[in-house]
Amino acid sequence: MDKAYNHTTESELYKRWENSGAFTPNDSKKAFSIIMPPPNANDPLHVGHAMFIAIEDILVRFHRMKGESVEWLPGTDHAGIETQFVYEKKLAKDNKSRFDFDRETLYKNIWDYVEMNSGVAMTQMKRLGASADWGRYKFTLDPAVVSFVCETFQKLHNDKLVYRAEKLVNYCPHCGTAYSELEVDHEERTDKLYHIDYPLTDGTGVITVATTRPETLFGDVAVAVNPTDKRYTALIGKKVKLPLTNREIEIIADEGVDTAFGTGAVKITPAHDPFDWSVVEKNKEKFDLLETVNKHTVIGINGKMTANAGKDYENLSVFKAREKVVAELDLEKNAKPHIHNVGICYRCKRVIEPLPLPQFFVSVAPLTKPVLEALDKKDVVIHGTGREAILRTWLTNLRDWNVSRQIVWGIRMPVWHNVEGHETEVSVNFIDAKGKQHKGLLRDLYAEGFDLEAIATGLQQIIVPIVSNVPFVVQTEKPSEEGTWIQETDTFDTWFSSGQWPVVTLKTGNAGDFEKFYPTSVMETAYEILPFWVMRMLMLGMYLTGNVPFKDVYLHGLVRDGQGRKMSKSVGNVVNPIDLVEKYGADALRMALVMGSTPGQDKSVGEPTIKGMRNLSNKIWNATRFLKEFSGEQPENAELKTWTLKVVRQTTEHLDKLRVGQASEYLYGEFWHGYCDKWIEEAKKGSVGTSQMEEVLLVFLKLLHPFMPFVTERCYQEIFSQKESDLLITAAWPTV
């Protein structure tokens, strides 16, 4: 044996494992399965990915050595808006944008871009030692997966759990799409609180409203006060003149108005504020909600003021319009600093606009109830202190799920609109054969000489107002019935497809896989996506199968730097796991990540920790080298035998109960301080013989193998491969 362990041989060992067929399930009736959280197909791995690979690989290697039929199904995610966002930045460098392409061309371009980089994640997972079943690999845009996801939507629609409605949604004008409430970040900001005088039409004075958004006053439909506020009781029912316009609006009462905020009087702009929307919705005798909203929408999906704001403001950006209103009404003199939380896009970090848009929603109440019951019955167990309570809170308070996304890169909704007879209401954006973009009502585009075939060929987006009552059907193929059918251009929220991941991967896989491996044994993922992904997998998994998609949920925490700081590019403390693998070996990184980790808790990992685990690799190597050269025959040492059995029992119990961090810490101590510091020294003194020391080393190589597979396999090959299984990865787990 070489004097020092050389980790550069890891890739050779991995090829040997992969070629041996060890990663595929055996015929055992006892199954253990994990569906891998799919990383972005287009991105290299970060240290958080390395954490989930380490934990999951430990569990699958452990259960494989126990003789179970183990399935660790890998996959990658198309990552919807995230991938399109990255691709659009690439386009911007070439002075282009998504608006220069029809949707089919843009989709193909992004597909080619992703395919060019798609092998990166898989290659890096293999570098980390992931013993996944690569023959069953899935991608979220595989044709079979796409078909299954669309059929799920059709089933939800048939079960009356899908509806189309115009609601205020979280919209990012920069990314050009709506988001669900889960995908909006919030940031504390200091803005200005402006005071605007609204003159009473009877000439008796003014009512002063406080707002951070004076630019939306063109969309005001009322001023609201609390009915208990004595300052304004006499004004309820009176009318005021809307500044900068000739429009009159009424002062109304609403108990939701906070008397302590600003002046206690607020402007009601239903098209651009959720509270204001709810006020108008409650006052049905005064307002027709959708008609009122559509007439008073003053910000468009491009983030600019619409014609409803008047010709002096039309096409101004929101912030330019704010500056103009402030200047025209001389509002700066009474403005005060105001600290509040602002919704921002989780991708581009720009301010989210609440906008009224027709979208498809999933009714969540019938889906969350079975999940709460499963949690009550412990059909699924959440590992991570306090995380089950967080999940229950989301399940109890979740609003209906907006699954529409106004992007190209994703699974297109299987929805068909029959626009025949609605040409004066339905509008489209499309690119003609010469590459020129056109926008407008179908009627006007037909009048310009374009036919439906030309529009469909270059289609970018179709906009079908709710109030137009355009009929639509939900089905995977174009309807055969008579009509002018155009497919919806929105795609599914990425979480809608990945929310079906445990079901769809097994249902579209090998024959018998679903029956054997569902429900899966463990879902291991980061705690920050508990509401984004885990909750939705539980909802959709139970809806589709009547059973939970997994029995245990292991939530690992964030990986922080050695000083406990969150890794970020701005701080400059982001680490590349593959760089660390090349420097110290995959075993060292894996062990450093899991050592002493606890579900639901963040873990600090610095380079000194990884160096320490590289030292453990050398310790295992040196112990093997000592045994290979050692010779000494002594009777069996009873104390060593008892101690070894205790180590096997304790390690097995830790792993059976998903205590991965405790198992790694325990093994580290017992091997280093027990086997090496004590028993090797005892062997040198003649207190224990070669055969027993080899037996115990073999036990430790097996126990350590799930954690540090490469060095243990190398050491196994040096002494034991001719005596037992050809490979340590397929050797039997020690038993008590």
C-alpha cells in the first residue's frame, strides 16, 4: 500500500461501482426508496446540493448493504422562471429580448441552451459519490412527465378543483410573470408617506388620505374610513373630487381601515392593492368588482401606466409617474419617512406589482385536509424541530394556488380557448414571418390581413379577459369540435410539475416500480422549500394516489461558512463543492457536511473541518496499512468483541432512526479513539491478534462505507475483496 491515501482514484472506483450494476435494485421484497430532489439541469451544484447528496447516499448505501431492494431515483428540473431568467440575461448581452421571438422559437432556443449544459449536474453528483440509479433518470420536461402532469391538471379540472378567475396576483413586470404567494420575498424598506387632499364636492372642505403610492390615485374608486372613527363619521356617504381628474368618488366605511395609520383615511384602488380589492368585493351594492377593476387598472403588465391614467401619464414608468404626481400636487412638503415591508421578486429582486390578471387556480382546501389528517395519524413524520408546526400553519392558511405562469420555459397548459365570435375581446401578441411583433385584438389583426394560421405560427401570448366569457376546454389534444381554437400560452408553475415528482417518476418508469417503491421511504431536502415543494408533493401525492408520497421527511438546514455566515456572492464566502472534492476528496467533504448535523438546523462548515475529515481518510488508510503488515496470533479478546458489537448496534440504530449526524459523530469517535488509539496499541503490545483486528477493521469499513465510500472501498480492496464480496458497496451490513 502507498504510504498516504490518494483521493484522485475516486473516479476510477466510481466507474467500477457503476459498471457493476450495484446502483440498481435487487429482488428483495423489502424495499427502500428515495426520489432525489431534482437540481436545476442547467446549473452546477452548490454546497447545499452536496449536503443532500451526502445524506441520501448514506441512507441508500446503508439500506443496500442491509440487503434491501434500494431505489434512489435521480432527476433534474427545468426550473421554469429561473432558467428563462438566466437565458434572458444571455439574450440581453446580444441586445435581444424574449419579445424578439415567438414562443416556439424561444422554447427551442432555451432547450438547446439547457441541453448544452445539462450534463454538468449529473457529472458533479457522481464526483460526490452519489450511488443513484442513473438508468431511471428523469427530467421534468421528459415527454412522459409532461403528459402525466397535463393529465393531472385535466383530472383536477374534471373534479372541479381548477377554476379560471381574475384576481389580484403577484406580478413581476421585469420577469413578465405572476407568482404564487410563496414565491414573493419581503424586504423592509423606508419609503415616503404622502398626504393628499381630496376636496369634498359640496365645498365644505377636504379629506386627507395617506399613501405610499400616489401614482395609483387615477385608479381610485373610493375613499374609506373606519365607521368607528369619529373624525369622519359625518363624511361617510359624501363625495370627493379625485385630484388631477374630473372624476367624483364616494367616502365609504370599512372596519378594516386602521385608524392609527396615517390620517385614518385611505384611498381605495382595487386594481393595485389586495386590501382595496377586498373592500370593493364586500361592497357589491356599490361596485361590480371585475368591471370596476378593469376600468380602473392604471398599471400594465409592462410596469408602465396605462391609458386609464390619462394621456399625460400613459407609458410612464411607475416611479416616473410617482415623481410627476408628487410634483403636480406639491406633496413633498408634507411627506414623511415610512418603514414598511415590500413584496419583491425572488428572482430579480424588483418590486412586485399586485395586478388583476385572468389566471388558473387550484382549490387547495380539499387537498390540504387529507395531508393534515396524515400528519395527525403519523402516516408521514417530519424530522426537524418545529418544522411540522410550520407545515401545519401553511396547510391551514393556504390560499388557492395560482398555477399560471406567463413564461415560455415550462409545461404549456392543456387549455384551449374557442375565440370564434370573440374577436373583439381576445387580443394576442405575435411575430410575423418578417420577424416584426404585432399586438392587438384579433378583429384588428384580421383586418390588417393576418389569418389565424399566421398568428398561431408566431404566437407569443394570448390574452382572454374573464368578462368576455370565452369558452375553453381542458384536454391534452386540440379539440375536434367546430370552433376557432387557440391554446393557452401560459405554462404551469414549476412547483406544479415537481409537486408530482414522487408519483410521476415512478408511474412513468419501469413496469412495477410504482407498486414496489411507492410510497417512498424518505424525502430528504432543505427546510427552506418545505412549503414550496414538500407541502405540494404531499397535497398532490395524496390526491393522485390516496396515500402519502413518503413516510419520513428529513429536512437539512442551510450550509453556512466556518464563521456561521450565510453563503453569498456579495460576502465572497461561497464555496464550490467540486473544488473541495478535488482538493480534499469527496469523502472528506461528505463527512464534514454531515458530522454532527441535526435535521432542521443550519450547519457551519469551514475548510479546517474538511481538512480534519481528510485526516480521517488518512487514519482509515493507515489503520488498514498497519493491519496489512501486522502479524500476531492471540486468543479472541472478549472486551474487543463486546465493544465491537456495541458499535454495530449503536450505529445501526442511529441510521435506522435517521440520526445521520449522530451516527457520523459516533463512528468518528469510536474508530479514531477506540479502534486506532486503543486497540491498535493493544495489538502492538500483543493483547489482541491479527485475525480479530482484521475482523473488527472489516466491521468499521462497512460501518463507515456509507459516509466515506471511496477510502473504505480502497481499503477493502487491499485486504478483504477476495474473502467476501468483490466490492464493499455490495457487502453485507454487520449484524449483532
